[in-house]
Amino acid sequence: MKHKQRELGGRPVEFYGHGINHLQDVEIKGRLIVIEGPDASGRSTQIERITARLEADGHAVLNTGLKRSELVSKGILEAKQDYDLGRKTLALFYAADFADQFEYKIIPALQAGYIVLADRYIYTLIARNVVRGLDKRWCHNLYGFAIKPDLVFYLDVEPSVLIHRVFQKNLSLDHYESGADIGLSNDMYESFLIYQSKISREFHLMQKRYGLIPINGNRTVAEINADLQHRIDQFLDKVMHS
């Protein structure tokens, strides 16, 4: 289904919490769509396909994601080499990375009328922080400056399915994505399953609060893409005719 790009009137941003003072009066024309999900859930593949489709339909698209801030991303990678890094320190590193991209990439693109397609947003960061024992209210308030996306999809994949995809992709398990830093199990395989189950639980708890749309991620790439694209098409059709 083809969409015609049209100039939308500006609308005020809607923050999750306190927001950012100098952005309170900003108006945006674009749309923010988020694809969430664990590593190896197929997010990147879906982002590529959806981007290509949207651009073919005449939309200007900006991709964004975690650890892509020019200011902070390198520091995060270096800091994660130190397995004794404090949990709150790591949380603040990621928050700084997100804040830098939010102010200098996401907001300007939305002002210019782009569709911003985010490969993860604040929800993964909140889930990780909570699972690592940080105060849940503090974790949510930390991202009170973030704006509410138009759509948030969560690729829900069973941990037992996910671990096989991880091995196909990387041939090994990541220290942090297995929860090895929080001592869940001496066995990395078991630790991964426990950690990913805990992350999944947090996403389910956030579903109502943040309006997350669960997507069955256990299906094929084509089936997931058809589902996502159909939902996005419906949303954009509604926007264009409102």
C-alpha cells in the first residue's frame, strides 16, 4: 500500500515525565516508531525492511538506536570492558547516550517531518536496570525527559528460541546479555535463560504503562515483517486521513 508524504501541522511533544525545559515548546511534524526486543530477536532485520519500505513509499526516515551517540557510545564500549563497573554507573552511561541522541538527532528529525525508526528506545534500558536491582521508580524517572512514541512494538521471543538464534549469530553468549554480571548462575547457558526471562517479565509489566504492542517474535522473518508492516500501514493511513 503506497502512502503519499504530506506536510503535517506541528504538534507539541508529549514527555513521559519532567521533560527538558528548552524543548517544552517544541513542535514536531514527524512520527516516532520503536522496535524493541532482545538481542538476536530480529530487530535489525525488521528495521532494515521497514526502512526500505517507508522510503520507497516516499517517507524520509531516520534510524536510531542504543550506543550510537558520537559523544558517549565509545565510552560505553570501553566501560563495559570493566566487568566491575557499577550498575548505576552503567545505567547513567546509557542514559547519557540516549539523551545525546534524543536532543540532537531524534527531536530535530521529528521537527523536520521525518519518520524516526528506533532500534530500541528507553524500555530495554529500564528493563535492564530493574533486573539489575536498581530502584524501579528511579529507573522510570531517569527517562522522564523522553517523549512518547507513536508506536512501540516489542518482539517477544521465548528465551529457549532466542538462545539458538544468538549462537547462530555470534557463536557465543554476551557477558551482559546473559546477566553474568549479576551472578544468576555459574553456568552461562542457564544464566542467559534466567536473565532473558527476567527481561521478558519486565517488558510484560511495562506493556500497559507504556502502550507496548507485543509481536510474536518466534515466527519467521517474513511473517513478523508482514505483521509489523500491516500495523504501521494502518497507523499511517489513519494519520494521513485525520
